[in-house]
Amino acid sequence: MIASCLCYLLLPAARLCRALSRALSDAFFTCRKNALLAKSSPPQVEGDFAMAPQGLDQEECEGLLQQWREDGSSQVFSTVSEGPLIDKGLAQSSLALLMDYPGEQDAASEDKWYSRQLSDLQAAENLEEPSPEVLGEESLPEGEGPTWAAVPMQAGPQYADCTILPMGALAAEEWEEDPAVVAWSLAPEPMPQEEAPIWSFEGLGQLQPPPVEIPYHEILWREWEDFSTQLDMQGLEAGDGPQFQFTLMSYNILAQDLMQQSSELYLHCHPDILNWNYRFANLMQEFQHWDPDILCLQEVQEDHYWEQLEPSLRMMGFTCFYKRRTGCKTDGCAVCYKPTRFRLLCASPVEYFRPGLELLNRDNVGLVLLLQPVVPEGLGQVSVAPLCVANTHILYNPRRGDVKLAQMAILLAEVDKVARLSDGSHCPIILCGDLNSVPDSPLYNFIRDGELQYDGMPAWKVSGQEDFSHQLYQRKLQAPLWPSALGITDGCQYVTSRHPKRSERRKYSRDFLLRFRFCSIACQRPVGLVLMEGVTDTKPERPAGWAESVLEEDTPEPEPEPISPRTIGTIQHCLHLTSVYTHFLPQHCRPEVTTMPLGIGTTVDYIFFSAESCENGNRTGHRLYQDGTLKLLGRLSLLSEEILWAANGLPNPFCSSDHLCLLASFGMEVTAP
């Protein structure tokens, strides 16, 4: 209002006095009315504190003028007199005009007077104030009053009840509205709200934050596929006898150290879900939910194992065995079983590192356990064959397929030694873990089919993880794949564990040694033997029908078992393994996925179990199997890449590893002694 008063100085004297007097009088009555509104009851101020200005009736105007004369006239005049001379004259002329102001004028005349006053000011002075279009306000139609809105009171030192609102104050400052004391001013343009923040990661552009709540348990729902009913449909009779049933889980739980070393793989994850305490709680809930009898874990960090995992699993009823990777690595493999279901026969840790061998200079490890099932007492005198469980984590490097094959050969040789029975056969075997090879790769086919011709094969092709065929130089496998100093044959058996000849087994058996009690040498008295009655005075009597010499009775040495001819550059094994999973989801027509590195779904985790081979009638080149002593009763279904993408990949708030767990149920035949 002071700015308007300064503009009036450029007008003619008569028009200036009239305009200033009218403005001061209007401010006076408006401020006094605001004071009354502030003291009035809330119903008098409705809506969003917005109303149209209206004229004052005569009685209200006279009452306000009388109160001003009694309370504030002396203060106003004293204040005006202290200012410049021109301000004093303006105030006196305004007061004179105020005394002559007719209060009975209506609102229409006031609006008309305001419009004429504004047009005169703009035409005479060319004010540099921006137009309503520039300010972003809509022009008001003629004859309508302006829109008003509540603003906070800021009383200046000159006027106790009025305030002058500076230009742009509404848009520049934010305030908390106090409904007790309000003044009125033009309503400001509503400010646009700030957009929701977005996450930005280097190399990935901008990613919108996920919804607050995602039904991960619905997106990642995994069905249990039951095969026990299908066995009956295939012709198994009820009289086949009871089975010893158990469940086994294989799970790469993602070591925290490895995750931090490769943090670029987990930029899509919120930092909170990567915290170990959060992940540990999720993993334990998953173990408790599925409650397996045997638990095979990979990427188990050593300090987390001894401080948290092993004590927690022990409280859940597990007995645990752990093997840390060699060298300076901090993670390893663990095999846990419930002693109420199995009894440990032997445990064999496997190290793939061999000093001095360039092929085997990596720190990966495995763990092989031989477990004896504990048969419930209600079944009586029955027996179950022992179970061999092998768990491993093979080298990741997709270029070094030769290392992967050598590591797998060492593991298969250890399994062959542990699982071999006295008659030369093998007990049921389960081999599981992270093999870092895709389905139908040469390494996968070698485990399933028992044979692989590797000579001349590119090393990257062994695992099938990546295609390096475009590279000019490619490492190729050459025979022999590993040196003879490793002590492992091309049949994936230790050299010392090869079948001895039958004559050698007979010569060193207990029965064979007892036969020397009655040989000719034993019946002769040694020279110098002291004669003692009842001890050395008797001569052994040869039993009737006993031959004069044991060596004369030896049967001719049998021919050694024929060994199938092997071509140079071929490796084999005789464990007869097949996969629990088919690696394809028929209901979705998509491949199964166990992990999603860099957002690409693939399968690298497996559970293989021993089965009996059968004739291959479909000419696919792959060996077919049927259930033997170990029967597959069910499995936990895997997911497709599209489903995991809907859950923001792996890890996520529901699954705290970058791998999915594998779970299968088996049955073993229970036989009478």
C-alpha cells in the first residue's frame, strides 16, 4: 500500500489526495473489520478462508470511526507528523476525505471506483508491475470482486492492526496458518508438488522405486510336485514293502564377503535386504519352513557358520560338517543332517587344489558323507543300505572347462571310494551343489551319461555358460586331461582303489591265514625249542582230509574282469546318476531358473541321484534311467526368468540369496536281513 502511495505522487494534486484518502480509509475499515473477524466465532469464517469483499453499512462505519477517534487517532497523527512533510500532508488530506466519506454507498459503486482508480494509475504512470497473465493469474471479469485468501498477520511498527504484504511473499514463503488472526489478500497460484524421488545407479539409468508392498509370497510361489502317487500308477504293488523316506535341500546361500566383492551385481537391490542380519533371518525361516532331513549348503562364510549358522542349525536338530575353501578364501561347503534320521559312517572333505599342478591350482572344495539311515523301531529287524551324499561348489570361470572337469573327476573318485560296497557295487548316491554349468552342457552330460569325449573340445564349451567362439584364440582340451601323478584314472577312480585280483583277496583273507595252522612247516618242531610239558611237548595233528600243502590246493587264478576298451581323450564313470529336475517348465513353456546373474536367468544348481539305466529307445544319444534302490518321491518346483523378474530378480525381500533352493524327497527300500 505504501508502494501505491508513492505512485500517487506523480498524479495531479486533486486526484492524488482523493486516491490516497480513499485508500487509507479503505485500509482502515478493512483492518478494523479483520480485527472483528479474528475475535468472532469460527462459523463467521467459512470455507478455505476465502470471501468476497462487501461494503460496510452506516452503523458499522460510524462505530468503527468513533472507536478510532477515541483509541488510535493520536497515535496515527503522532506517527505521521514524525515522517516527511509530504507524508504529513497526505495523511491530513486523507483524514479530511475520510470524515466526508459517505458510508451508505453500495458494493457496486466501490467496485466501479476501484476499477477507475486502477485504470487511471496504469494509464498515467505506466507502472512496471507485471500483468496478471505474466504472473500466471487469470484476469477477472468486469463487475466481479477479486478472490481473497488468508495470510498471516505481520504487524509493522506504524500500524498495530494492519500489515503491508510485500510483492511475491505468498510464493516465496511457507507458513503455518493460524486461524485466530488472519488478514486477506489475493489467493496465490497453487505450487506444483515435488515429484517422487527416483533411484539412479551408474550404468543402469534411472529405476523407479518398487511399490511399498509387493506380494512376494504370491509371485514366488513354488508348487510341490508329488511323484509318489505316480509310482502306483506305473505298476508298483502295495506288497513291495515299506520305504525309508527323507528330504534333501541344496542351497547356495551367497556368502556376504563374495557379495560385497561383486557389489555391481546387486545394484538392483535395496541395501537393507542385503544386510546379513536380514538375510540370515530369512534363510533360517526358509530352513524351518521346508525342514529337510539333509541340508547341503554352498558359499557358507566361515565366521557366519561358526557364530550363527551352526549354533542355530544345531538347535533345529542338525549335526553339521563344514569344509572351508583352501588358501585365503573365507567361504566353503557344509553338509548337515538330523541324527534322528541318519547315523554318520564316515566324512571325507575333498580339496581340489594340488600343489605343482597348473590344472588344479584353484581353491574349490567338496564334502562327501556316508550316512546310515536310522530305521524306526516299529519296522522290526530290517535294514536299509547306506547313503552317500556329496556336496560341492565347482569353479565359476567359464573359460576354464578343463579345470571344471578335473575337479569333477576328483569328486567322482572320492564318491566311488566312499560309496563302494564289498561286492564292488555302490550304495545309493546323491550328488548336489553349484556346478557352474548349464543343462545339456558337456560337463552336465558327462555326469548324467557317464562318458565324455573331450579331446579337441574348446575349454569354454565344457560348462556352456558363455559363448567365446568369436575369439581368435581358444584354449582346447588335450589328452590326457590330467597327469598320472594325480592318481586318478580315466574312469574317475583312485589308482589304489582299483579292483584287486581274486587270488590276492584270497591270499590275505582270514580264512586263508588260518589254514597255515596245519601246514607241513607248522607240524615240524623248530630247532632249539625248549620242551615244556603241556605246551611244546605236543605235535599238531593234521585234520582228516587236509592237504599236505596249502599251495598245492590253490585253485588256478581266475581271469581278470574284462575292461571295456577306452579311446584316448575319453573319461568315464560308473555311478549311474540322473537329475532330479527336468530343467523345463511345461506349464509355462519356459526353462527352469536357479539363479539370475546380471538379470539373465540360468540353471547351475543340481541334485543328481543314482538310478538304474535302461535301454535307450528314443535314439537321443542320452542314457535313460529308472528308479532303483533310491526312488524320487517329489520335488519343489523351480521358477522361470519372467517370474523372477516380476519379483525384482534375486536377491529380493522374500528370497535372500541370488540362488533358489532345490528340494527333493526320496525313498529307499527297506529289506529284511
